[in-house]
Amino acid sequence: MDQITYAVDNSAILYLALMRKRHTNVYRFTMTLKHRVDPVLLQQAVDRTYKRFPTIIAGFRPDFFQYTLIPAAAAPVVRPDPGCLVTMTPEEIGSCACRIYYSGRDVSLEAFHAVTDGYGAIASFTTLIAEYLRLRHHMDIPVCQTLRSLEEDPQNHELVDAYLSSQAGKPLHLPSRYAYQLPGKYSESLVHTVARTYPATAVVAAAKKQGVSLTALLSGVMASSIMEVQQRHRQKLRPVRIMVPVDLRRMFDSATLRNFILYALPTMEPGEEKLPLRELLRRFHTQMREQLDPKRMAAIMAYNVRTQASMLFRAIPRALKCAVMRLIYKYFGESNSSITLTNLGNVTFPEEMAPHVEGMQCILTPRAGSPYNCAVIAAAGKLTVTLSRFPHRPELEDVFFGKLEEVLAAV
């Protein structure tokens, strides 16, 4: 019987094109449990779970004109955690672009971003942890919005490329604009991370007091922090733009487990460093609300989808296509923003599972050209903010966390 394969989605095409030998767009989710992890039972849980997510526990086959997404032939083998986020080899990406690690009370999922976004990763990861807890504690954990049932086959609505069905209207191409790039270059050394955990209610209360969303609060504080770093290094200031991934599922009524995100790009202009922080945060809140108009999002998707579906694009050999996309992204993509800040929201669990979970963390691979990234996730009443970087000397971390904690202290 022929193996089932899937066409790569609109986001995956870009992530695959941007692969480098020493740098791939990999992220890590870690769940901390309240007991030491049993690797034997964890492997059993992986064995029971992996076929339920054929577009996530999967690899990419390079053909002459394109890549093809192929479900993994076998479950990934759980391994002791090496303690760092490292690039994936071509062999891993070709067979299974996901890893499962354990260390002490932690279980980690690392995935190449081409297989799925944060929503899909959380769904598959929490389902895996639920199965592990069932095996360890002989308990029943009901299926909920976060967890998928292992008793049913993968559902068609989970496997679709939602970009294709959601794009509409006149295609909208967003012009590129150079943003300030933080100092530091790509390094083959380990990824450095600095994480702070806060009561989730305290951060939500701080955003409410400022009259803004939680994401606007964090991205505005981040922009103000990067502008301060820029003032230390440059005389002529450039705009600071925060790339904020946006989950499109609610906006377009989708439950796909494939990639389905676009980006907001709230911007702090030179001169706005003199504004009170409260005013800057409100400007970020307004910018994000305007940029997240559904018609605008559908038009941006229409531009991306129709460009990649054109006869010319499809006729170009894959290797040449990837080379051209890398070149374009180098000058008009990553330089368009100063950092990525992703807010993955609040992860909830069934009441049977919740007592066994201490918390969660997400780490993004730092950017190659401007080597910082930031991920935010809440679980078990705690909100964890993690900055990742390649440079050895921290600079942004001290400024950002200092500013954020000043805002929290004022509540």
C-alpha cells in the first residue's frame, strides 16, 4: 500500500527554504511534572501516541520541485536531555523532525517549525503527557480541547492546510521596512536562556491596569527595552518592530494541527522613547488591533498562497527556489523586525491531570541575523517568559525583565 503523504503548508515552505546546516527554526516545549520521569513509560506513551499526529511526528522528503511531508515510519526514541536547543540534521528533518527528551521531572518536545506551530505542538505534547500519566498512575484523563483522543483516527479537519481555504480578497503585499537589529551574531555554541516565572494573575492584572492586552503589554515593554539597548550602541535610532505570531484558528474557524499563523508587527518609532510607557503600550495595543483585521489577514494569505501556487514558482527547481527565498528573506524578512515575541497563551488541563503538572516553558531558537527570541506561556497558574540568545553576554535580558517587573510592581 502506498504511503500517505501531504503537501507542505504555506509556512512550512519558508521554514524549509531557510534551513541551514548549522541553523534550523526549532522550538522546545518543556513540561515539568511533580514526580521524576520514568523513561520506559514515557517511551510507551510515545509509541501509543505518535500515529495520532501524522503531520507533526513526521519528516520532509526533498523532491526535484518541492518538499513532501511524510509521517514518521516509527516512533521517536526518547533520550536523556542534552540540556540545550540544537539545530536538526538533514537526516532528522528527513525522517522525524521531532525529538522527545527527559531529565529529572521534565519532559521536552523539540520540533522543527515546518511541521506545526505552537497550537499543534501543544495539542500533541499535552496528549503525550496525558497518556504517560495514564500509564504511570493508572488513571482516566478525559479528552478536552487541549487533548486529542487516541481512540480515534486523525481527523480530516486536523490535517488540512488552512491557508488554502482561508485566503480571500485582493492579495495584500506588505512592504518591508528595516528595523533595528540587536547586536550579536550567530554562534555554534549552546543556546543561552534566561527565564522568569510570574503569577499569571499578576501579569494579567498589570495588562488590565494599563488598559491593554497581555500580548500588547509584553511586546510594548520589549520594544521599549530594545530601544534602550539601541541607544547604548547607536547615535541614529532606527524603528523597533516586534514580530508577534498570531494564531488564526479562531479568526477563521479552523482546528487544523498544521501551521496556521501570521504576524502582527507593532512598531516603536525613533522619538517615541520619550513617551510614557503607558502611552507606548496603548499605541501597541491599537496597532495590533488594527493589524489583526480578518479581511487584512485573509488578503495577506491570498498574496502568500497565490504567489507560491503560481506556475512560475512551481516550475522552479526546489534547490533554486530555496536559494532565492533565503536571499529575499535575508534582506526583506528577518531585517523587517527586531525580535520575535510569541505568546502561546494559557494551557489548561483536565482536573485529573492538573495536579501532576508543575508548569510549562517554551524556548525558541534565536534568530540567525539578530540572535534573540522570546517565548511566553502560562500553565498551572504560572506565566513563564523565556529569552533565548546566541551571544554570551546578556544585555537585553537585564533591561527587559527590569522594566517588566517595574510594571508588575505598580499593580
